[in-house]
Amino acid sequence: MSELLWVVVRQDDNGNRYRVGRYATREEAERIADALDARGHKQLYIIERIDQHAS
């Protein structure tokens, strides 16, 4: 099983952040963020790498 080291985060106009999902590759996370962005919502989608050593 691959590790899900990439996360897509949605940030609204007030700065609130919500995790959309976790993905195995940056490319997969980018595809999801692009698809969500194409829906026309005025949200910011951020792709971040999860620190696998964080506790």
C-alpha cells in the first residue's frame, strides 16, 4: 500500500482551511485541485506534502 503523502487543502475567503483529501502523488493531488478549481468556486486549493515523521 502506498503512503498518502500529499494533501489538498481548501482555503476560503476568511482563511479557514479544510482538508479535501490525501493522495499518493503530487500529480494526483494536482489533478484533484485542478478539477475542483474548474468548478468555478472562488476558493483557493493548496497542495502540501505531509511530513511523514511528524507525530
